[in-house]
Amino acid sequence: MTQKNWLKGNLHTHTTNSDGDDSPEHVAEWYHEHGYDWLCLSDHNHLTILEGSDAEMAKWPLLVRGEEVTSRNSSGPVHVNGYGITELVEASDSADIVTAMRENVERIIAAGGMASINHPNFRWAFDNRAMMQVEGYKFMEVFNGHPFAHNDGGGGRASVLGIWDSLLSNGRRVWGIAVDDSHNYITEFGPNLSNPGRGWVQVKAATLNQQDIFDAMAEGDFYASTGVTIGDMVANTREIQIDIDTETHDDGTQTKYSTLFTGANGRLLHESTSISPAYKPTPLDGYVRATVYSSRGTRAWTQPVFMD
Ligand SMILES: [Zn+2]
Ligand SMILES: [Zn+2]
């Protein structure tokens, strides 16, 4: 049997082919130097494909194809990432958010790709009600590293996790991804810039190639993270068990962890402070997903297990 490894990748990245501030080559080098196995350069309405000599490619992670299909005329930003597309996808120019989202998703699928709904709370564009009117997308961003993605919601607006739970509770099978949405690489780094290294996914794939990575992602065989590392994981309708890779810092202190298991309608099913948190689902749970919170503010999100 083939041993499968976690392969680390970022699915949402900009370069000078859209509004990023560094070249595709340098951006790819940054991710390689920082331990990423693979990377999607997802420029706005541009399919960035890097080709280089063997010596150049050795400085890059595996590059998988993607585009941030970006509607410019919709009443709020409708940005849909297309993964594994075989050609450039033209964005919908509809003024209506739901129509633009639908057309972008349909065009991505027609181009052989998988669609991900990006940053719902960016400029407070839309929430679960709009997303429930659109079919066919496989992913949504449950963390986006852009400083104005408003992941946590507030003031009466749902968090992106709340939006995810609402979709899942209404029968949608959508996987949650964490991404950088990085734009700023060469100026200073800071909380109001969209710098790299903030959110990623770890995919369980047999080999490091685009097909295996996207096949595993389509099955939900991955987790999303902003810094929490999972060593191994069992997730099925009988048992969910997570082995957290704990961190020990230079001064000898250890990061501490709490894990929340969430079910239908966002209900808290179980909370654990173990480094191997576990939960046995019941048919009444609807679905079960886990969020690991660390004392440093980093998190990991496992994909939902559906009980039917
Ligand atoms: Zn965007
Ligand atoms: Zn973006």
C-alpha cells in the first residue's frame, strides 16, 4: 500500500500578473523556501503558468493551476477560485451577486476545474443565503489571510465558520480551505498587508502531482490550518480522532490546545483539551467537524464527516 503524506500548499496567491507586488518566480521561491510542497498562483482573471529550466523549477514548489475568477461589475466582490482549469475562465459581468457567482462556478466547471467561493465577508459582499442559491462549488474559504477578509464576522454578520455551518446544516457538501490571498512580498510585512504564510491546507496525497492533490481535495482528504499541525487523523462515521503535533518553544514551554467538535446547526457536540482529541459521532449529529484552537491563536479545521 502506498504511504500517503500530508502535502502543504497555498491555494490563493497573487503575483505581478494581477495585483501582487512580486514576480511569479519570486513568489514561488518564497513558498518553496518556507516549506510548501505545492502552490497555486491564482491571479485575478489571469492563468499564471510558470515554466522554467530544471534548475529554476527546483527552487519552486509544485505549481498547480488556478485563477481567481473576479467579477468586476457585481454589486459586491464575487471572487471564485477555479482549481485545475485547463484554460482561462472569463468572469461573469452580471451586476447581480448570485448570478455572477453561478456563472463563475459554471464556467470553472466547464473548463475542467473545481470551484471555491472566496472570502464571503470581504466588503461584506454576501453570506450563506446567496451561497445557498448557487450549486456545484466544492470549497469555500473558512480562513483568508487578507487583512480585510473579516473571517470572524461581528456586528450582526456571521463569521465564515458560521456561514460554513449553515451551508452544511442545509445539506451542502462543501469543504473548508484556509488560504493566504497573499499580495505583498517585497515591501514591509505587517498586519494591514496581505503577506504570505498565514493560511494553508495539508492534503493527504500519495504523490506530489496536481492530479493526486486535487483528487484528494475533492474527497475532503485534507485539513486547513493557520499554524496547528495534525500528525495523523481518523475520520469516519464511527470515530473522529486527531493527533495534534505539539510545539515546544525555545524556553521549554509548550503550546496548549482545545478542540471543539461541531455538528448540525453549529451545535457544540464535544470539547476536549487532550492532544489526541476524539469523538464518536451519532446519527443525530448530522455532520461532525473539528476545530483545533491553540493558545498561540493558531487553528486547524478538519473536514466534516457526514452521517448519512
Ligand atoms: Zn478575492
Ligand atoms: Zn485574491
